[in-house]
Amino acid sequence: MRDWPLVLSSMDIPHSTRKYGGDWYILLAEADVDRAISAIRLYQAENRDWPPRRAKERLAYPLSPVAPVLLVALVVFHAITGTSAANSPWFVHGAASSARICHGALWQTVTALTLHADYVHAVGNAITGAIFLSAVNRRLGDGRGPFLVLVAGALGNLFNAFWYRTNHVSIGASTAVFAAVGILAATQLASDRQALPRSRTAWAKPVVGGLALLGMLGASPQSDLLAHLFGFVAGLLAGAVASFWTRSARPSRPWVQAVMGIATLAIVAGAWSLAFRLRL
């Protein structure tokens, strides 16, 4: 009832629509019936299978427990560090201090991602992080995914430090969580460009969706909104790089994933080692 009257109007065929009971009818002069049916059939033939269905994305990697395990380890680590109120040495040396980062303590951009103010903070980031990191790993793998999320999260903390420069301290994996959202948005954007031609508005949907998630999940009064935003931006940059890997649906070699997974753990361990050995 939306399309057929428009077809008849375009062919200058007089008609009207009426509803009787629960059914709609198109009323025509008897002399116009054959011409109207021909026009509608021609319209249906020309528009069959249009718009074409978009091919379902073939994710290169199966769902695995790697992301949940990593995020559970984050909660376990919180049991070791304690809360921020306890003023433990972990927070003294590992929290992302803008002033200290700007003076060379770059390891804090990594260590701060592993610290949480309390269990609610830690568990919340573990749940949301497991969801988004699992999605990243389905596209990039269990080695490259965590590596890029860690690097983008640290880059987000670096951006945040240079924004504030002094008198600002941040902690929490949420910057890395929103980096994962940015990576997903950028890789989805790259995937869309490889599919059927789409409008600029359609291309922007993944980024708009990511910003909507940022607003819903990352804009609470207690959160560091700028750190979340910078994490998302860093994730977009990392995802743009990762899009070169997602052009092929074929998974990379296992040793590549293993090396990048080991590198991820080494970066975290190395950052904490520097945090306690070097004091700026």
C-alpha cells in the first residue's frame, strides 16, 4: 500500500485506496485494470532482490575464553593491590599521574589500566571489558586483540595526561574498554567499505554507535569522561591500523598470535617493574 499507489501515480493511472474490514483495496476504473497490473508487475520485476542483502560478516576467529580469563585476572590483581583508599604502594607508583607522565613516567599509562578504586569498579570493568574484548578477539585474534586494546588504552591515558598536564590522577581499565569499542567501530567501518557501496551516513553508523556507548557507559559522574573519550579515539586509530589485518577473513598464523599475546603480558609486567624501580 506504500509502493503500488506510487507506481500507479507515476503512470498517471487514476486510482483510490479504501479499507474494508481488515484489508486494503486499490480501486481502479475497469478500463485501467490491465495497464495497472502490468505496471505493478514491471515494478516488482525491476526491484526484485533490491536492495541486495548485505553479506554476513565472516569472523576470522572462534569465540574463546581468553578475554574473560584476562579480565578475571584483573579482578584477582585488584585483590592483591587493594583499594585506592588504602594508599598502597601499587597506587602510589602505578596510578596515571599527568604530571609524572609528562615528565617521562610513561609506564604509568599501562600500570594505571590494571588498578581499580574498589571491587565494584574492578568487576564492572571486567564484565564490560570481557564483552568488548571478546568481540575484538573474534576479528583480530586472542593475541593481536589484547595487544591492540592495551596499546590503545595506554595511548588514551597518554592523551589524557597531556590534556591535563598537572593535578590529575586516573586509574582503571575503562580507558582500555573504550579503546576496544573504538577498535570495533574502526574495523566495522573498514568492513563496511569493502561491502556494497553505502552512503556517508551509513558509513558513519559504527562511529556514532561507539559514541552512543561512550555516552551510556562512560559518562557517569564518578568516571573520568575525558580518559574514556581519549581511549575511544585511540581505539579508532588502532582500529584503522588493524583494518589492514581484517581485509582477509583468513586467520593469521598461530605463532603470530602467540608472540603478540606474550608481548601484551610482557608490556604489563615490564611497566610494573619500571614503576617500582624508577621513581620520577
